[in-house]
Amino acid sequence: MAYSTCPKCNSHSFEMKEAEPANAMYKVNFVQCSSCGAVVGVMDYFNIGVLLRKLARALNINLDRVR
């Protein structure tokens, strides 16, 4: 099995770090190396899938029947 490796320090340990970048309207989650802090990815702060499902329920839409 392959292990994800930090491109900067070769560590295999990562963490999520919440941040609000300058001039940004929304917070984001950085995926960063636990050892050196190098950012290797960015994820939305909000889980878009969960928000869409809540909206569908509020609109009384059954997503299982939508294709």
C-alpha cells in the first residue's frame, strides 16, 4: 500500500487546519503536513453534499428518485 508523503519533509502525517485567507469571503480547510505545516490541499469549509441534502429536504425533493 502506498502512503501519502509530504513533498517538503517526507512525513506521512497530515492534519486539517481551518483558515480564513486574506480577502476571502469564506473559511477553508487546509490539508497540511503535521510536521512542517506544508499545505498539500484545500477543502471547502462546509460539506457541500450535506448542505444540498438539507436544501432538498427543505424543498421536499426526494434525491433518491432524481437521476
